[in-house]
Amino acid sequence: MISGMIALIVCLLAGMFLIGAGVAQGVRVRRLGRDGRRVQGAVVRVERSRDGKSLYSPVISYPDESGRHHEFTVGLKAFRSLHGLGAQVPVLHLPHRPDTAWLNSVRHNVLMIGVPPLIGVLFIGAGILFAS
């Protein structure tokens, strides 16, 4: 009984964290869509994770309002890059704030905004099943 309650608490906390992470990313993208600039970027290289695992992240170059180019590495690491080298991709960023850049592709948004809450709901469901 106690192990079931511990499983419930752990699953509920993990589920709420994942739901919150997805909502936070969604709020960020909504703000960027409302207040930010939409520009076309390009994948200039693909970085491999440093720990030796085969996880890849695209590096995106995009112009700011003055025409200067900035680069950022997409935070999502995958077994293969979501976008190939040289691919043209949509980027959002706040004016005069290149540190706010976000890869605004459908695939990226689904994986960063949609999947965590879905997994969070599954965790909560699993916790309820363990407790009953």
C-alpha cells in the first residue's frame, strides 16, 4: 500500500512537471509569435552530443533586424536531426534580443510543446493505476 502511494506521488509530480514544461514552452512561443519577428533561418551545421551518444541538434543561423547573422543550437536533441544541413527553417525572436530565438517548425513545436504534456498525462494515469 505504501509503495503504491509513493508511486502515485512520484508519477503525479512527474506528470505535473511535464505538463508544466509543455505549457511554459507554449506560452513562450505564443509570446514570440505575438511580439517577435519571424525570419527565415538556415541549418548551418548539425552538432553531435558531447557524451558520445548519437544525439544531434541543428545549429540555425538567422538575420536580425539590422541584417547581422546570429546562431543558436536547438535545445531538442534527437537520434537524427529534425532538419537537414542547409534546410530553410522559420525562426521567431524578440526584436533586439537574439538570445530568444526559437525554431518555429511544426515538428519542433509538436515535440517541445505537445509531447511533454501528453507524457505527463500518461504518468498521472500510471500513478493512479499503481495506487488502485
